[in-house]
Amino acid sequence: MKRELAVRRELVMRTTQASLVALGLCLVSVSVSVSVSGCGVFLPGVWYDEEHDLMWEEPGSGTAFYLDEAENYCAELDLFDRTNWHAPNIDQLRTIMKGCDKPCAVSTDCPTWPDCSDGCSDGCTLSRGPDDGCYWSEPLSGSCGDLFEDYWSITEALGSDPSGTDPDVWLVDFQRGAIKTSLGEDDQHFVRCVAVGPGS
């Protein structure tokens, strides 16, 4: 309840055209500036996932970045007057994966390759996810089916570099619902920036 009230207060403060009505745990708007899908709230350039109290850039970057560029892009993002945008860790990125339930242990608590990654790269049938073939939450938009369209996390894949000096990081392939590692420092991928929501 506290989180719901915090969300309501922030939306009312920032959305002068909106008329917000409580409907269960969701918010409904009669204004074009705010809309609702399931229990997620759309704001200009943002989708708010109430279940996990995360705000997502919507759509994602649409540009392939090196990892350091992706981190800088997110850190400099200015959406909804929030300054805590960042590239997601693997736990955050996994919250928007939908439609592929293949077991995978990779998380911030279990980031080691290959110990935690058994079966993670298998994924599901190519381009059969619930949102126009993408294995992510249906309210989200963007492209998931081209060469560089895996999405960065900032979680290091420990053990992926035998020297221990330059480990890969975990990626999500939303075209197959798979979790895999980057292939080195020359990789370029998309990023969908995230910020902690007002309920935290």
C-alpha cells in the first residue's frame, strides 16, 4: 500500500493532464500522457513495472553500444526527472523476460560461468515470444531480432576469462529468451536503461 501511494503521489505531481483512478494495484488514466497495460504504467518515454518497482526506458536505446558506452548512455539519461538511470544488472533484466520458462540459475548471486549457466543459452523457439516474437513483457516495444540486438547487463560472468582480468558480462537474447555471455570487449549490443521506482 505504501508503494502504491508513493506511485500515485509522484504521478499526480508530474502529470498535470492525467486523471488517475485506482483499480486494484494498477492505475488508470484518461489522459494521453499516461496509459496502463496490466499493472504497468506508461509515462512519456518510460514504462513503470509496479510488480518490481522498476522504471524502464521505453523503447530501449535502439542503438548498439559497447558496454562502456551503454553505461554512459544510461547514466546521462534524463527521463521523468529522474537521475538514477543505469544499465541493468542481470536480475533486473530478467524481470522483463516473459514467455520462456527454461531453467537458468544465472543471477547476481550466481554469476559464475559455466557453473551457473547450464541450459541458459538454449532459450526457446526463435521469434515466438509473446510480444511480436520478443520474449519480454508485452507492454514493451523495440526490436529483438537482429545481429546486435542482445541486451547488455552489467553483471560480470565470473570465470569467463581464465586470466580473471577481463571477464565477459551476461546478456539477454530476447529473440530466443536466452541468457548468454558477451564475446569480448569488441561486442556491441542494445541497452534498455532502468531506474529504481518511487516505491523503493
